[in-house]
Amino acid sequence: MSDRLYIFDTTLRDGEQSPGCSMNLEEKLRVAYSLAALGVDIIEAGFPVASPGDFEAVHRIASEIHGPTIAGLARAHPKDIERAAEAVRPAEKARIHTFIATSPIHMEAKLRMSPDEVLEMAVAAVKQARSLVPEVEFSAEDAGRTEMDFLCRIVEATIAAGARIINIPDTVGYMTPQEFGGRIRELRERVPNADQAIFSVHCHNDLGLSVANSLAAVENGARQVECTINGLGERAGNASLEEIVMILRTRSDRYDIETGVDTTKIVPTSKLVSQITGMPVQANKAIVGANAFAHEAGIHQDGVLKHQKTYEIMTPESVGWTTNRMVLGKHSGRAALKSRYEELGVEVDRDALNAVFERFKILADKKKEVFDEDLMSILEHGEEAESERVKLSSLHVASGTKDTPVAAIELEIEGKVHKATSEGDGPVDAAFKAINSLVEPNGKLLLYAVNAITAGTDAQGEVTVRLQDAGRIVNGQGKDTDIVVASAKALIAALNKLPDMHAREVHAQYSGV
Ligand code: KIV
Ligand code: ZN
């Protein structure tokens, strides 16, 4: 019988720590539903002590998501552990993940503690966590650069204190596969009570080795891998879930190890995370990049047409690329829509279905073909609308080869209509200037990216805008069949995330277009 590898997804915790990737409560919930449908074993839902918002997100996910274990992160401090326990309490299966740094540089320069003090805190944290929840994971932060003797001591002590999952993070992505695999083997051989715990790894990608290091650990007995969708995470990111899962599946001749992941949900989940975080997936990214299954060279195309396996080691369908197909049209009813959402792993209750059905009909009228990505996009747009302080009422843009582009906009700001007209270097620039003349602060535009969600000239365009204001970075997405409207929606979505954003006192000019 094949072995089982537990997939611990930390998109909502380490992934969310990527610069510019913070998510609001509704967005985190949507990602959590999609991770549960994907079949991950553990969802690390956040770091409850970090902020009330983080606590609330972990608590809601623990209350609503069925199937996976829900983990909350906690430093080895009593307060952190109490908050994490409170946050994960409603979960069917709850876990506290507590950690402390163990490498000489972290202990001396960051914690200013001796190894004995660190060991004592780790043991106390695990004991406290075990008194509050049935399952405790302990991480030795920066284990990759920790002295092996001390790592063995702290692992043994925390297992004795009740940790049943021991996580060995390569926090700074410093290890090479042979070294890291060797560390896992040595730990399992040298720690006397090693058989009482599952060994886990958490690899960062600073040298591009996170997946290779994770696999080397699996080859040496690790049975939990911590990873993220699209490889999101601090700095260069974490090991990418889709790559690990597909390596194990595609090379089952070498790894007789199974995961619980439904691989056909990988691409929809990747797209959802990319849309929500505003972090585009590079086209040549393995598995989920737009080019991952595209064959350009004539020789390759010829080969694939003759026999798919000539140049494809896995099928696009096996990772969910077929979801980009027409599923519904304007004659489809509510039941078909609900059932398609269920297939995509999204629960839609009656009220939400009524609202989303209205948007579906409007879109189906505008577009000949409605794809899964369109369905996810109209779902998202609707949920965001509830909490918007600024809403787009109307936008009219005139532009052409001989005219200066001009945009006339009407916004509803906290219930009141405000209007402005602006010229710009292009229609998008004119629309942005008109919006910015009505609200403040505007933030500094760090990123403006356009992406077609589906194929064809009637495709919905997806625009991502990233703004920076007073040290805070926010993302906004907008989707529409009109790219200028999508851009305006994206800017407004980002502005809505700036806490101090309000209507400008000085009235902007309005003359229509
Ligand atoms: O990279 C790291 O060490 C972490 C720990 C909290 C597991 O993210
Ligand atoms: Zn990490």
C-alpha cells in the first residue's frame, strides 16, 4: 500500500505575508472553501494574535470549513497560544502551530536568549497548547541553519511535551536538497521518540530550491509538506503546492506516496488565488502558468498531435485546464448555475444565488460564452460590493486617434453621488484622474496589470491595481468586458481598501463627455 503525504496549505498565512497579498475576511473565506474542495489536509488559516482581523478570519474559517484540519499559528508565548486556541476552537479538527527560532543567529540576535531558555519556552508552549487543543505542531524556525545537536534536543523535548507534528522549516531557503534530506533522515534516526511524531517540512524558495528540498525531505521520511498555491509566501515564496502534488502523481513510479488532492481543481484554485491576491502567475510557471501546456515549436506540435505523450508528461485536463470551457449560456437556469458552482467547490446559498444569477444573466447577454472563470469573477464582484464605501455609478469615456481622451465619472461615495470629468494620456489615465479627483488619499500606483480572463475579443478583462499609501500596500481587481470599466473598478476596489479614504472636500469639475 502506498504511503500518505499530508498537504498543509499555508496560502492564507505565509502566502498572505507576500508583499501586497493581504486578503480581507471574505476573500480568505473564499480561498478556504476552495482549498477544502481541492482536498488539502490542513489549512493554516492565519496568525490569530497578529490582529483582530486575523483572529476573525481564523475563527470564521474554523466555524465554516468542513474537512481539513484548521491550524492557527502562535509564537511560543502564552498570549499567542490562548488567542490561537480561541480562534481554532470551532473547527471539527483544530491544531495550534507554535514556533520559536532555534538557529544561533536567530537566538542570539533576534531572541537574545540562550539555547536552554529557548528549549524551555518551546516545551512550555507545547504543553500549554496541548492543554487547549488535541493537536499541536511545533516548528523550529530557521531549522536549516540550526546546529544538529540542539535541533535533536529540542525535537525530542517537544515530542515528549506532546507535539505530534514536528516541522523543520528552511526559513531562509538556504539548504540544498541533499543537505536538507539528510537533516530529516538524521533527525528520524537520532531522536529517540521520533516515531511518535509526523515530520513536516516548510521550505522557502530564496534559491529556487523549495520544491526540491521538500521532495528530498519526503524521500527521507517527512510525511507533511507545508506549501502554498502558486508558491506564494514571504520573499521568494514557499514551495508550490501544485508542483509537489503533481511531481508525486506524475512520478508515482519513483514515489509511492499519495495525497488527498483532487488535481483537477488545481488550476481553478490557482486562478482564484491569483485573482484575489492580485499576484499574477508567470506564463511559464509549471502546472498553472498559461504556457505550461502550450506548444509553440512545429516539431513539438507535430509530436503532440501524433501522440500526446511525446511532449506532455501529464495532461492539461488532469490539473484542471479543461475548466476553461463554455459551461452555461443565457438560457441556463438557477439550478444549472448552482450545480456548476458546486462543481467548482463553491457553496452558494439561496440569497447569494439570486444575486449572482442576476449578474450572470447580464453577463450572458453581453458574452456569447460564459466560462468558469467568468462565474468565479461575478461571484467575487458581488461579494465585494457589500463592503464598498465608494461605488462606480457610471463611466463614460471618449477617445480616438485625433481626440484627447476624456472620462466623465459618477461615483457614489458613502451614499452620496459625486461627479467629475478629466482628460488623460489615454482613456484609462483619464478615468483614473477623474476618480482620483473625487477621493483622497489616492495612494501611489505601484502596479497596473491587464489580463484576459477568457479567450476572444468579448472576453472579460481583468485588471489589477496596486496602491501604496502611508506604508500600506493594497490590491484591487476589476473585471468587465470593457477594459476601461474594468480598470476603473480595479482602482475603486483598491481605494476601498485604504482605511482613511474619503470624498474630497474640494468639488471636482464635471462637464460630461
Ligand atoms: O518560514 C518559517 O520558518 C515559518 C514558520 C512560522 C513555520 O513560516
Ligand atoms: Zn515560512
